[in-house]
Amino acid sequence: MLRTMTVDAHYLCPTCGARSSSSELTWRCPKCGGPWDLEFTAGAVDRAALPGRVNSLWRYAEALPLADPYASLGEGRTPLVRLTDTVSAKLDFLMPTLSFKDRGAVLLAELARRLQPRRVVADSSGNAGTAVAAYCARAGLSCTVYVPEATSPKKLEQIGAHGARVEVVAGDREATADAARAAADEPGTFYASHVYNPYFLHGTKTYVYELWEDLGGRLPDALAVPVGNGTLLLGAALATAELHAHGLIARRPRLIAVQAAAVAPLAEAHRAGAEDIIPALPVPTPAEGIAIPAPPRARQILRAVRASGGEFRTVTDDQIRTAQRDLAARGLYVEPTGCACWAAVSADPPAGEVVVPLCGAGAKTGPAGERALDG
């Protein structure tokens, strides 16, 4: 028997206030076209009860909008290791599909499993599509993933291996998103969008719940997060707000948002004091996962960073390559996008204790700036 949805979880448009049931196959606000937020009140997590719970992100059940997952692959609970006296790394590339996107993809697949659509579609530069493909396979759902033509062959192989249909789109990441959104409007389609569907953000927020647990009920002074569409940063903002509201942390950490210098519309808007971005030109960069010229949640990202007292930093392609080599020398082989935060904080460490995520495995892409064409 399929489980019912969690009570009191509804879609809410943060721009115009429109609402919709989360049991509907709707992927954006029908009035203004913007991405949904989730109208959901997270409960307080009892840290003393955690040791006896399942060793995955589902241990934070009170804070999640779905329960009793069938689609889980044991995602979450990744290690936290020290890099310097003040900087630690959370190894989120040690996930079932080798990237942090599993945190959100499992909630999307679990939601889709309960809604029973005719098919699931997703768009991605690689990691999100891989995660959605894997979890749809776990949930027994038909899945199509739209990817740009420059996607790493290794990521294409991984998506296909999970049984998903791969649609390669001629053009850049934005053209790929447009193709997926057109498909999403077809009847009986669930759009497993890591950008538009807020369930994804409630998955990525577990990154911070794990830090809170592993650090003994506190958080570091700052969280450095790579930002393209901003799904990890917005998840982190959700979690810190929830933990603070329940009195489980005394203060909220600063959010340090890291973008590739080649494509940095959010960093430029922040420097200008603007509330929204001017879309950037799509420029090739090894950090393909954060090379997003026009993130749909740009206003939310800018507000979240500013509300935390945080900042934006940008890193060049050369800095990313150097960071990848440095991490590999420390025993951590990470894909270029996942090296961006280490590149940003290693040369100029922020004040206090900071944690960086290592988001994707290097085996997915190979060395920064290079394309490995075979296994």
C-alpha cells in the first residue's frame, strides 16, 4: 500500500502567494511561473534519540516532509574530515551515486512513487540527472533525463546504466532546462526538478543536520557552499533556520556562497547590492555544475546569504585545477565543481571554523579541464 503524503505540506509561491496541493503534478506556480516553496513546519529533532535510528538522512524524520521511504539507498551520514586547523570537509561524494544530489533526489523519487505518474523527467548537467535516474530505478519509475551536449561521457554512462532514457540537447544548460520544462507540461508527467521542486531542498538540508549531530549539537562559524542553482545553499538556510527556531543552536552560521568566476551572476548581483541578477553569458568552465547563467531562485539565494551575514566568493578555473590537485594529494579525488569551495577558502581562510562540502567524485569527470573519453 502506498503511504499518504505528510499532513500540512503544500506548495506555496514565495513571489505571488499562490498555493497548490503537493499531491498535484504541478512543478511551478501557475500564476507567475516561479518555483514553489513548501509550506511545511519541521519538528524539533531530539539529538539524544539519534544513535538508535537508521544510519541515513532519514534519521531526521521530524524535519522531513515525507516518512517511511521505500526509495532510499542509504544516502547521507557522510564523513566529516579535517583539512586544516579551521577547515573541515564533508565528504558528500561518498553517496550511492557519488554526489550530494542524492540527498534531494531521494525525496523527489519518493514523492513521485506515491503520486504514480506516467513518467518522470529531469534535466541536469550530470549529477542531479544521475541521482534522479538511480532513485527512480529504485522506486520502479520510468525516467527520462535531459542533458546538455557537453555532459561528461562518464555521467552519461552512469545515467544510462540506471535504465533512464537520456535525451542529449544541442546547446547549453539553459537549452536543456527549456527542453525538460516543455516535456514536464505533458499530462501524467512528474518533473523531478532539483531547482523548482522544494522537496529537493528539504533533502539537501540534511547536510546541515548531519553537521549539527556530528559536532555535538552545534554548527561551525561558517558554511562554504558552491552555488549554481543554489540547492545546497538554500537547503542549508532551511536547516539553520529550523535548528535555530527550535533552540537547538544559539546562532546561525554565515553562508559563504562560491561561484566560478567564469559564470557568476549571483556574485555580481551581490557586489552591486541588487535584489536580482542580470543573466550571465554561458562560458565553458571545469566547474560545470555551478555554471548557471540564470538561476530561477536567484532572489532567494541572495536573501539567504545576506540574512546570514555571509558573502560571495568567486574562483578562477586555474584555482579550481590547483584545488583539485591539492585535494587529490590529501587523498580526496573530487570533481572540479566540488573543489570550488576548497579553492575559495584555502588561499584566504574565513574567520573561525568553516566546513566545505566535497560534492562529487572525481571519477565522474576526471581532471579539471579535461574530458576522459573512456573508462
